[in-house]
Amino acid sequence: MTVFSTIHELLAKKPADAVAFIGSGFPSLTYGSLREHVERTVVSLNKLGIGRNDRVAIVLPNGTEMASAFVAIAAGTTSAPLNPGYRADEFEFYLSDLKAKALVVERGSTSPALSVTAKLNIPVIEIVRNNSDPTGVFELVPVESTKTAAAKSGGYAGTDDVALVLHTSGTTSRPKIVPLSQKNVCASAGHIRDILSLVPVDRGLSIMPLFHIHGLIGSVLSTLCAGGSVYCTPGFNALKFFAWMDEAKPTWYTAVPTMHQAILSRSANNREVIARHPLRFIRSSSSSLPPQVMAELEQVFNAPVLESYGMTEASHQMTSNPLPPRPHKPGTVGIAAGPEVAIMDESGKLLGSNATGEIVIRGANVTTGYENNPSANAENFTNGWFRTGDQGVIDAQGYLSITGRLKEIINRGGEKISPREVDEVLMDHPAVQQVVTFAMPHAKLGEDVAAAVVLREGKSADEKEIREFAAKRLADFKVPRKILILDEIPKGATGKLQRIGLAQKLGLG
């Protein structure tokens, strides 16, 4: 398959009349029109003094404008999408840390980011749509027209120019800046295209947030890399998923496990929609997919569910389960699907099959390092390998199983417990729909095991019953000492369940 090294190159040879973006209520956007839109956007930014490697923060709601803004801005400058849900103090941190040259918002935006840009003296550019234009097409209009020198380095970005900057989640420390080059993001999009055998007739239903690497690369750029089409939703909504499916007629979608579970909860009333639009496959990434949820998805949609493993530092994808006829193994995140993947011990020695250690990667899609952070780079890179912070094991067939995030492993008086192992056991209880196991403080042991549980609709169980169920399947020290039965488990901005800090959030800290 063709390897692309820039976004401009990735879009260049697609048939002009092929559809790139499908928009609800607006004409579809062809690749020919998308290329013209990208060129106009780069020229507009250059005239405003913004060029290659200059950072443009984007605060837009989910949808085709956000997707096309990412692609067009990243083609000639550095795109920096931010979560529109941030508070003013968060915007101030991120915009300052990024040294943003401009902020792009939609006309009429009331984002708290706008008061921050006034304080930091960052120019604001509005996207303005003409309703007769195809979906995703807009004009860039500066809020204050000031005379600006042309960009020092204009035109389309080169291979090593930075296409995208994102921050790490920062659950335990200050968020780190991850610069991803044109080569990094295009390599990752190509890896996803190849492992999923994406072709021009494929159509992706985009439900992931587009300020997140999973949505940007795993959903949008991978589809464009294959010459397929993307239907962008205004953000995930389980109540609207099947109506979108009816309108978009997708061949696949990608999501995090909590989204898949919400979709399953609405599936019984939407059997006809599922039958009308058979999916070629379903992809899951960004956190662990319980095998029970995979089995239910496959049964309901009659399509293979492929779990993959991604992170920001790898421009998203590292491993993936392959399509049939090759086996996809529930409970694993598949085989290397792009970068080299290995297991390393604490001393930096690579380990063989079936040995447990830290998962490490290297390849064209992997960042060359965090920005202005030599200590983090020294800690996270060993002999050219990036240390993921995840613990895992690779079997003799090359399939990777993640045993836990090293920071999330529960240390109960010296006994190490993988929260994922406890999750999988509790998910087998017939009344349990969702679970997240986490560490809670303990005066003598340091940490003990706790679990938050959401029950299936119409089912009942109490803490004692669930603990007894777990005790039959787990060693005593792994059985949760505390089980909280909740209506909903707190999630991060991208829909992921977060173990770190959960004890404090739930009043157990």
C-alpha cells in the first residue's frame, strides 16, 4: 500500500469526484473540493503570518467543520485541537503552554477560550460557513483585521514539520506536549488503513471526540488515507447512534468501550437498522474492551470486533487484532500493526515470548520526544525504544495482552494486582454491565482493591453477592474489599473510564 509522508500528499491523488465527507443536511464534500479547501486555508493562514510549524489552536464542536479544519490547518501549519469543554483556567494553561499563534473558533462562539486569548494577546480567527457550500467548507476570517507580515515559511508542510500537537492526559503529573510530525500522523493513518483493509468504498461513522488522537487519526485521517468517506457526528450520543447509522450507511465505526456498551444498550430496539446496514467490522481502542462486551457486539452486529492499542505518543495505533480469516483474540490487543512492539525489563533488556514486562515501541509513527522535557525523554526512551508505561506480554503468535498500566497496578502490601484481571471476573456476573477496579488507600497495606460497578437494567445484586462471586474465581487478596454500586462511573473527556484518582472522586481517598 502507498506510504504518504505529508497530509498534502495523502490527499493529492484521490479521484476528484470521490466523496471525502458526508454531512447531514449539506452537500457532500468531494476530494477535489477538499483539496481546494485545504489550499485556500493554507493561503489564508500564510497571509495572516501563520506558516509551517506555527501553532493554531482549534476550539470547535465535533462535526465535519472540525474534521476538515484539522486536516486543512495541519496541511500547512501545526494543528492544536483543544477540548471545547475546558474551563477558562484550563484554556489559559494549554494556550500558554502551546505558545499558540492563533485560535480558531466558529462565528458566534461563546467559549471561555475567547477571554483567555484577549488576556494572552492571541489573535482569534473565525470559521464562517456559507450554507450553499459542501459540508466542511468554510472561510477563515480574522476577528480584528490587522496588517500582518506574510508567514516566514509558507506553503504546504514538509515531512518533518509538526502536523499536530497534543498534550498527554496528565492524570498523575503536569501534561506533557507531544509533537507529531507529518510523517508520524500519515504513517499511523496508513497503518490503520492497512490492518483494516480500508478501501475507497468504505465509509466510517465518526463518533469519537475530534480533539482526541483516536478520533483524528483512528477515524478521520485513516479513512481519508484509504480514499474512503467519513460521516462526522456532532459528538457521541447513544440515543442518536442508530439514526446516524441509517443516514450514513457506514461500513465500520471505531469507539471506546463505554461507547460500545451504550450502543449495545439501545440495540434491541434497532435490529432493523442493524440488518439494513451490515458493518464489515467494528473497531475498539483507547481502553480495555471486556471480552464479554466483544462477544455481545459480535452477536448483535454479526461483524468481527477488532480491539486495537493506541496512544498519543504513537500517533494512535500500535497494535491491532487483524480481520478474519486471521484470528482475533478476545482479551488481547492483537499483533504489531505499524511500529515494532517488544517487551522490556526494567534494565532495558528486551524479553522473549510469554515474558511479562513493559511494552515498548519504535517506528515511523512514534514521536521523537516530548517538547522541552529532557527528564521525561530520558525516562521514556531507552535505546531508541519508547516506553509506553503499560505492562504486558506477547505470546508465541505475536499477540499482545496488556496486563495493566504500571501506574495502575495495585500494590496491596507487596502483592501486585492487575485491575484488568479483576474487571474481567466481575464482568462475568450476570447482573454487571460495567466495572472499573482501582486502588483505594489502606492504612497498613498501602493500597487495597476497590471496584465501581454499574448493574444491567432490570437486574439486581448487592456488594456481598458480587464479592462472593469474585471470591470463587480470584485469590483472596485480589477480591475487592469495597464494591460501590453506581448509576454511572465517572469518565474522562473522551469517554474512557479512569482508574487513577477514582478513589478520591468516589470519596474513598
